Amino acid sequence: MTGQSNGTGPSGRRSKRFLSPSEKYEIWIALIRGEETIAQASERSGVDRSTVMKLRTVARQGALDALAQSKPGVRAGSGPDPELAAARAEIARLTEALKEMGVRLMLAEGKGRWG
């Protein structure tokens, strides 16, 4: 019965516990900051120490991969902004319409003065 109180099953092994991404992140941050050791983090979260070690390795590799792909300046793969392209097309359309209206107004007023 004492094995049941600390999260272990009848065989003495811990029962499986799945951590949410936010829980994994909190564990990783605590390890990075030095607030907890691997043993303390595993006890607090109710998982095996090997799980915490794997989490640390995966988080570190993911961070390194993300940093390797990031480049200063314009982001790769992100083409022109569709909203910006639509706004520029609307500006061009309205500019042409305004020019046409200006020409029509000049022709209409010009006929009245010259005739």
C-alpha cells in the first residue's frame, strides 16, 4: 500500500504520466535557471528522472535548431504580405480612377469656358 502513495504501481514502477507542453517548458526553465536539479524536477512533476533528462535534451536541440534557422532581417519563406499587396492594388486603382475623373472634369469645364 505504501507504493501507491508515491505514484508507483503494484510492480514498484511509476505509472505513466504525460506532461503537457507548458509543464515541460516549466521544468526546462527551472533546470536552465538552476532552480531545481533533475531529481527535484522529476519528484515534483511525478515522472522518472530519465524523462526529465530526455526533456532537457529535446528542448536544447529544439532551441538550437530554431536559432540556426532564424536570421536577422526579413524572414525566409514569408513572401509578400497579402494585405499589403491588396492595399497597394487598391491605391493603384483609386489613383487611376482619380486621374480619369480629373481629365473628365477638365474636359467638361473646358468646353463651357471655350464655347
